[in-house]
Amino acid sequence: MGAFANKLLLACALSFLSGGCVLYAQDQPDKTPDAVYELGDDVTAPKPVYRPNPEYSEKARKQKINGVVVLAMTVTAEGNVRDVKVIGSLDPGLDKQAIAAVRTWKFEPALKDGKPVAVHLKTETNFRLY
């Protein structure tokens, strides 16, 4: 135990013997994360307002890799994207490009009872060379 804690305990013990001790603690910030909803009956889907396509990595372009990267993410109540994860991989370089692009996407947020809420969402990013 540190010196400050020892002094506090001593002061409290002396105070208790003379009539009582009141300790004041700082309120701890609420560490409960905001609720994140699933799309369903009472939760409307977010609407994309900015959704740039991912860019090909040079290696994937040279190898002529085509396909889809499937991503899971959270769209916040502010319409931003967070917690992006690959759930269907195509190529490590293209996976990174897909994540980078999706992190920049912006949405009109999902609504629950007319109020903006965070939701889980899945999306696909396509990579096609023509």
C-alpha cells in the first residue's frame, strides 16, 4: 500500500474513533459500451451517403485477382464506421484495401423508435478487373 493510502487509513481510523469518517470517491466513468443493435423489425437500416470503392493493390492487379471481400462492421449512431473485420477473405492485400475503404464510408444512421442507434452490418466489396 502506498504512503498516501496509509495516511488516509490512519486519518480515517482517527476520525472514526472521534465520531466518523466520510470518504469521497470520484465517480467512475460509465464503461458500458453503447448498445449496438441488429437490423430487424424496429431497427431501420443505415443509408450510405459516402461509399468509395476500394483500390486494387499492385500485387493483386498484377496477379489479376478478382472476387469479393466480405466485411462485418459497426455503423455508429453518428453514421461512422468502426470495428471493421474481414469475415470472407480474398487476398491479404485486397482485404487491407477493403478495410481501408470501408473505414471511410459515411451513413445516415440506423433508427430505432425514431432515434439514431449503432448497428452491426455486413457488406461485400467487389474487386473486378475489366
